[in-house]
Amino acid sequence: MKIAFATTMHGAPWGGSEELWSQAALRLQAAGHNVVASVPYWPQLSPRIIALSDRGVNVQVRDAGPRTFSQRLLGKVNGRNPRSPEICWLQKHRPDLVVISQGGYLDGLGWMQACRRQQIPFTPIVHCNTETWWPNDELALELAGAYGSAERVFCVSRHNLELLERQIGQRLPQAEIARNPYNVSPDRMTTWPASDQAWHVACVARLEPLHKGQDLLLQVLALPIWSGRPMHLHFYGNGPCEQSLRRMADDLQLNHVHFHGHVPDVASIWEQNHLLVLASRCEGTPIALVEAMWCSRPAVVTDVGGNAEMCLDGVTGFVAAAPTVALFDQAMQRAWDQRQQWQALGTAARQRVEQLVGRDPVGDFCKQLLACTAPHAPLAQAATR
């Protein structure tokens, strides 16, 4: 069976949204399927993309295409053009199924339209959604036709799926929830760090306040009530706004804020920190939250994307009703008042993530993908584990 993966990643050479499709591609390749992938051009390809090619996946690099929301709106008719790059690529490879991995719900529209035109089964993955990405009537109608024609529609949170249905004005009965892989071992028990001198909280996210809301965190900690408390905030991750966030922390005279850059050993982060804090403005379901929960750490999150589906307020962490300074401060205050219970909340968090995500989300996703092809061709019996 020939399975194609098309990724529309446009903000960076690699991101969390790339983990699911790339690991599924390797798993299906190892199981004997013919796997091809279309990835955007970057001057410096991610080593993860190069590793796919080295391990037998037929990787094709294309022009990166439009990168801003407005540019993607202007280019939405691309998939209807009989000479579009998407259609030419599909005509060349003729896959049995196309898996379209996209950050926002709009990014893969050209690919979906091209698959419809070529009568090739396809399934999109939506990794993020927000109310601020609302389509106009014309675009909503096109999206409804595209998503309605998909074999399956995968979203990484129930919130994102229900929001997508409202945005396009159409139910998607073939939609399912897919879980992203994570970078910690579910068998490793992470030691609880000492808290006799200070409490340490970690924000593990790309340094991009537009999505991740790090500016809200800094504004909360600049409030007078937090100034004398023995708490350190640690930022882990890289991103395009690191220097502006550093300047903001300096301007607010926050001496207990630390920037560590990218740390590949995620478990080591939680050996040193007690609590995850994510003031996100939009999300799918953040991998960082799943990883923290596997490491038995509670979280303070905003009620966007799948955050409140994973993190139960007062049970496994604390949920701010919206990404504002006042509301996130309230959630942080509740967390601080219950800091002696953080370890118990972390234990409950681990139990919940094992129930919701499971130990092999990539294998589960491969099974979901292979089920998409059942109406079109006999399935070869192949292990995906």
C-alpha cells in the first residue's frame, strides 16, 4: 500500500506538529508499506527530515509556499489549479491515501482540494485551532466541502474538533481524536525535587507569545503579591521572541526568571521543577503538558485547545478560564495556596495521562490510518508495533 504524507509546516523547519506524521511514516515504512512524503523547502532542512530519508522514506522537498495567514487565504484556490504543485505531485506518485499534516485547520486546504480533484482518498490532521481564525462564508463553504470529503478528520483535541465544526457550519461524523507522541518514557518514574528553599515552575514551549503566552506569565509574576515569594520561573525552548522576552523580564525586574534554551532530555527538566505553567493563547493538545503529566507533575494552564481536557481543575492541576493576566493570576494564586499538594496532584496527573493518551500513540494512529483505506482496497496484514 502506498501512503503519502504531506506536511504544511510553515513557521519553522520542525515543530511539535511534525512528530505524529513523521513517526507514523517510519512505523508504516518498517511494516512494509510504500511511504512517500512531501515537505516544504527550508535552507537548512531539519535533521529529522534527513533521518526519514536515511531510513527509507521517499522524501520530496517542495517550495515552502505561503507562510502567513493572509497569504494562505490568497492561495486557497491552488488545489483547484490543474497545474498546481500538489496535483502534479499526486499525479506522479498516485498514493492510495494522503495524510495531510497541518498546524491550523486552513493550511492543508490546497492539498485537500487537489486530492478531491484527483479522486485520491485523504485524511487531514488538525494540530491547532482558535476562535481568532474564523473563515468568511466563501472560505467556510470550501472548507466544509473539503473536510466533508475526507476519509477521516483527525484533531488532537475534542475542543479543536468542535470548534472546527462550528467554523465550517457542518458536523464531521468521520472525525476522530489522534494523540501526539511524547518524548519521555512512560516507564520512568521522575523523582520529586526538594522544595525546602524554593519552588520551581517550568514553561516548556516555543518562545512565541502569540501562541504560547509567555508575556502573560511575566506580567503575572510582576504583580506585587508575587515579589517576595520563593518561586523561580524557568523557560525551556527556543523561538523567534527570546530576546524580547528577556528584555521584558529585565524591564519588569524579575530576578527569578531563567532562560535555558532547548533541552533535549525532557525528563531532566522535571527532575528539577515542580509545576508546569502554560499561559497559551491557542493550542491543540500541547506535548509539553502530556510529558509533564507522565512525569507526575501538575500544571497551570489556560482553557484553550485540549488543555482542560487533559488537566482537570483542582484534580491534576489548575485551569485559568482564559489567557488574561487577571485570570491566569487567579489560577496561579490557587496553585500557590495548594503547593503542598502539588506532588499528590502530579500523581493524579500521571494516572490521567495514561488513561487518555496511552503508551503507544503512534501505533494507535497507524491503526487509525490503515482503517481509512478499508473501503478502497484490501488491507495487507502488517504489524504496526
